[in-house]
Amino acid sequence: MLKTFRYISLMLLASVLFLPLAAHAAVDTLDYGLYWFDGDNNSVKALEADGTVNNVPLKFYDPSKPTIVHFHGWQPGSATRGDGYDREDFRFVWGSEDVITSSPWKSKGWNIAYFYWDQFADESELKDAEAKMWTANGPRGMRYRLSDGSYSTQHSPNKSVGDIAFEQVTAALAGNTSYYVRLSGHSLGNQLATIVAGKISDAIYAGDVGVNVMVDRLELLDPFYSKDGKSYLGDANGDGKLDWTGERVRWIVQDLIERHNTPVTAYYSSNINDLWIGDKNLPLRAMVAEMWHRYWYLADEVNKHNHVVPNYFRSMASAPPEEVTINWWGNRTATGNDAASASTDDSRILDMMGNTNYWDQVEGRYTADPEDDQFEIKNY
């Protein structure tokens, strides 16, 4: 089965809500957690629900190699789609393109993994899925969706997705000797990646985990935050207002930068945060390296939002994109610096952070392959 571009847009939500139910009730099955991938898009489960770390072949996980873990976002309709429990993976199929985006990572000596929380993220209301990353006591608790469209709590964990992900990532990497961990998160999943990075930082400071699992780079792929304060977050800074998710993410990122000088990049590709429930989180953008991808879909916010994921993972196969300037006559001049991609050096990401610049795509907008991308450095 082709498992790519399986997200559902807000504009298609009505079709999700009225999917027909199966004739018979689904078996009450819950599966979530960390899965290692090889270079052919095959996967194995890293841990069992009880925390047991599985012994997997080295082609899936080698403790001597650097690791990237990716966190997907909102998944409405995924449990009922196709043969049931449809999941994203690292295969990208679009027109004549058929690419396994994990391949360049594996060939360059990386471990690569997905953290799946798709049954929890399968909610018709985005904010119900969002809450589960932060708390087990949100509007829908920790219910999960079954392949017949119903919801269950029979096997629900008593902790948030953020807590589960933190525990699984640190357990799976406890013996890692590369001392390099990178996290990426798409859409809502950027919050989950950031939550995990923050929890790892706190645990290192508390002496509960080793520095070998410290997050060395954080990649936010077209990040999304819903507007307004959340009762489940409370008022941690005592300003008399309920905290909102983008605010909490910003605090964590600030701590990561101050504590560890962590490179953080935000790759924007759509206008989803301009919709009525999204928040642009402008103060966060001022902290990180901000990239704008302008893939050719003119008004197709869904594909623009989704394309950033395969683009990012494919970019490991290419040299970092060029940074250019453009004069009044439209002539482009390479600055000699790199723009951000998966293959860009961490030190360059740090140089790009915390200023009034952002990087806007001016070449490669009509091809899915990031190899021909160029980005103009601009000022706000």
C-alpha cells in the first residue's frame, strides 16, 4: 500500500466525518510507539507497550550511529482508511516520483524512526488530538480510534502521548554511543517533538537520563498551534491567562537554546496558521532559523503543507541549498553560505537563528526534488 500524503485537510473534514462504518465491530486493537526503518521502507517495532526494548537487526538500529526520530501530526480518518489503520512512512509517491526518503539517511549512516500515535491523533476535532500530546486528561482523555470508526478506552494508557514518547525514545536510545539525536515533527507533531526534547533536557538536568540521549537538533516542519488558552495547560507563568500550546513550545525552545545551544529550524510551506484556528507564533520564529518553501501548488494548501515532509527527508541526499541575494534587476548572487536542509551543518543552523532574517525559496519551486532549491535571504 502506498502510504504517502495521507493527511486530511480542514477543507476535507466533512468527508471524514461521514465515512461509512464497517459492518462488524473492529477488534479492539491499539498500537503506538517507536518504529525503526531500514533503507527500503521496512519497519520494526522498537519497544512494546510495557516498555520492553526489542532486540532488532543492526540494519534497523545500530547504537553506534546518529539517530533521527520523526513525529507525525493530526490523523483524522486514518484508522478507517483503506484496509484500516493507514499510516505514514518514508515512501513518497507523487506523479512519476516514487522515492524512499529514508534511503539517503541510511546510506549516510543514520538510524531513522517514526513515532506513531495515529490512533490517538485520529480525531475529527484537531484540538482534541492536540490535547493528548500534553495531558491524559484533555477533552477526550486518551481514547483511540478503531478501524470501524468507533472509539475505545479499553487499553488506553494513563499518561499523555508526550510522556509515552519521552519514555520510549530515551529507553530505545539508552545505549546509543553516537551522542547525536535529532527530532523532527510535522504540523501538530512539531509540538510532540518539542515536548520530548524538553522532557529529555529536564531529565538530563535531573540526572535521570544520560547526556547521550540529549537532543542535538530540532526540526519543525510546517508547525501548527491552535489559538487560545487551554484549561489543561493552566497558567504556568502566572500572567492571569491560560497558556496556549504555541506559547509552551516557545518556552521549551528557549530553554533548549539557553541550556544546550540547540539548533532549531522551522520549515514553513503553507498558510495553515492563517486559518481561523491557527496561530502564527511570531515570537518563536524570531528565535529559530526560519525557512519558507514555495512548492508550486498555487492554492493547494493541503499539498503545500504535506510536501515539506518528503522534501525535508529527501534533502539529506543533496548538498545544502544555496543562499542567494537578489538585486533590483532580478539578478541572483550566491552569498557563499548554505540555507537550511537536513544536510546543512548544525553550526550553520545556529548562525541563522535569532535574527531578523528569514530564507525564502526562489528556485526549485516546480520540482519535488530539493536538489535544485535556492533560498533568498530576506529581512522582515
